[in-house]
Amino acid sequence: MSSDIKRGVSLYSFQHETFQGKMSLEDCFRTCAEMGALGIEIIGEQTFWGWPEARVDEARIEEWHALIKKYGATAVSHDFMLDYKRYKGRPMPFEEQVASVKKDIDFGARLGMKYIRALVSIAPEVLVAAAPYAEEKNIKILIEVHAPLHFDHPWIIRHAEAFEKSGSDALGFLPDMGMFLFKFPPVWKERFIRNGVPRNIADYIEKAYEDRVLSEYVILNVREMGGEGPALGMAETLRHNAAFEPKRMLDYMHRIHNVHGKFYQMDEDLVEPSIPYDEIVRVLKQGGYKGYICSEYEGNRWIEDAHEVDSVEQVRRQQEMLKGLIGAPNPAALAA
């Protein structure tokens, strides 16, 4: 029995190729369609040059809708930013923040999006204030739960409480699977070694991560091992990443409407060595999740100094992995 989970791609995954002019917007659509990943997520600034400072020409919007129709795709999410530190020495006024969010709601509506993704730094009060407008536009605002934050973090709990108190169905969550980093990514380790980290120190940091050693202790130990510069940088990654528990999504499933399928590398056996996608998909099935998992490839920056980046192949491998996991029947324990 197949699940109702759907497959999509964040075009952020193709940032390397689009920046270098190797892939057009239509190339991205065609590539996703060939993989059977028909949900399309974007970062507005990447896909539509000039946004949000300049209004996007209607011709570009028409091109977008024509591609959606041509490839049978679904517009899933517009990932937006809020420049609340725009002004030197003072935060952006509250009402101006709300107005900025409403601007992105309008843009998402022009693109036919179901959701817009809010960065985790946005205060819940701002999103609650914008929620009635989102309801009018039939769009949900999803706060991204991204490492080092997680579903038991006080800031995320504060959002959850504010969303429930508001009573609005237009507010929800978008978990990023990078918060379930169970192992130190091999591409990270090799990049740090190329940057000058002695292998013995790199091996220690990798092992310390897997042993869940407190990051402050790891940083101190690296200093005592003579590590500096890149070695300390590698140790610092432990402050910002952790192996949080996928099951914690279950308590919030009623407000989880989109998922970022973060990954750093897919090997030839269709395995992401650092993120337990088999467990993640099991939990999503248990929770009755019916939205998209959108591939979000971030391995390019870790290999571009040494290897040719092939984001398309990496996304293809993840999509093949997801196809198998999503289509697999629920284990008896989960069905119970």
C-alpha cells in the first residue's frame, strides 16, 4: 500500500547550475518532471531576479504558469526572507515587518503557491498578524524548523503556542531534514581536510559527533590537539548541527504541510550517509503526512573546490531513494 506523500524539488538544489547559466528555468522544470518530482519549490530571489526589491514583470509570471502547465507540475512553496535588520542600529518596525510578509503572500499568490516559507528568525507575533491576510489569499505561512533549532527548542515552542492561540489554519511548520543529522557528512569532512585540517583531528571530530560529545568539549579538545583555523571551524559545526529525534514531528503533524528533503550527498547505492531517511519517512507515514518532500541539495558547496558539481544526478538519486521509501508499505508496528 502506497502512502500519500508526494515528491518535489526545491530549485535551490540547482543553484550551482543556474548561477553558472547551465540551466534555465525550463531546464529545471524538465529535469524535475523527468524524475517524476512534480512539486516545485523556489526561493524567490533565485528564480526571479530582482525580487523583492523590484517588481517581477508579468511576462516572467506568465512564463512560470506556462511551465507549470506544460510539465504538469504543482507550485508548492515560495521561500521568502524578511530583512528585519534593514535599518542600521534599529530593527524594522513591527507593522513594516507585517507589510513585508504580506508582500510575499501576494507574490506567492501570483505564482499559484500553496505555501510560503518563513525563516525561523521571524517572530511569531509577525506571522500571527499576517495570518488573516494569508487566509484571504488561500496560502499557509510555514516557519522553517532548521538546525540548530528543533521541535523542542523554546523558540519553536513559542511559535507553536502562538499559532494554536491564534486559531488560524494559515500558520504551520516546514521541517528541514538537516536537523536529523545522525552522522557527520563525509563531504564535510573531506572538504575540511582539503582546507588543512589534520586527518587525525578530522577523525576525532567525526567520532565525537557520532558519540554525541558536547560541542564545547570537542572545541576545547581540538584546541588542545593543536587545531586552529579550519580545525576549529570543523569543530564549530557541532554547535549548529545535531541528531534530533524524527518522532518529535508527530506532535506537530497537524501543522506540517511541506518538508525540506535536505541532503549533502547521495552515494551510488541511493543512500544519504548522514541523514536517516528510512526512519524519517516511516515517521511521516505514521503521522499521516500527505504533503511534499522537496529535495534540497546542499552538497555543492562542499565539493566544488575539488570536483565538478552535478546537482541533477544528486537530486535524481535522492528522488529514486524517496520513490522507494514512499512506495513501501507501512511496517506492521506503525500500522498498529
